[in-house]
Amino acid sequence: MREAAAKFVAGDLDGFMATFSDDIVWRSGGSSALSGTYKGKDEVAGWFGKIREFAGDTIDVEPVDVLADDEHLSIFLDITAKRDDQVLDVEVANAFRVDPDGRWKESWYLPNDQAAWDRFFS
């Protein structure tokens, strides 16, 4: 997970997306431009592309804790970013179901301050 986060922050979207199964389902709550359910690598890559559009190179993703077994993965991330006069500083709980090869198959993405997340990505 730490390697995947580092690839995302470095802008290596192809390397980052290699951790996802082809039929990934990604859920992002709230009421921002990122809210919704995304299916397949192309849609999910688009979701992460939107993050880059809003935050550019200011985004920093720092894994705090990881819990995993053969079928599930939960990660807690500190995420910071800047855009114009806005600053984002949230912790995210990201729960995954993984496939037999360890790739991320299903995800639920939950910021601890949904309102701050929605403001930044709207």
C-alpha cells in the first residue's frame, strides 16, 4: 500500500492502477465532483485524474495504518492538498475487498471530514 501511495503521489498512475483488478468498483460518498460509484479501471483512473486536476502536485498521501487479511484491506491515510486559497487536511479510511491475486476489487472511500472534502473537490 505504501508503494501504491508513493506511485500516486509521484504521478505514476499506470503503476498505481496496477494494484486494481480490471473490474474494480470504487465508491466515494458525499456531494463533490468525486462522489459516485465508479466501475472498471478506466472510470477509477478518471476519479484519480480528477483529484490531480483539483490538487495538482500539491497532493500528499501518507499511509498511517494498514490492516489486512487474505480477502480484505483497510488503510488509513492522511491526505493534504492546496488549491487557490483552499487547504485540504483530512484522514481517510479506505476499505477494500481484494481478489485472489491481492488486487483491489472493491472499495469504500470515507474521509473523516466529508464537508471539507466536498468543499475542496467542488
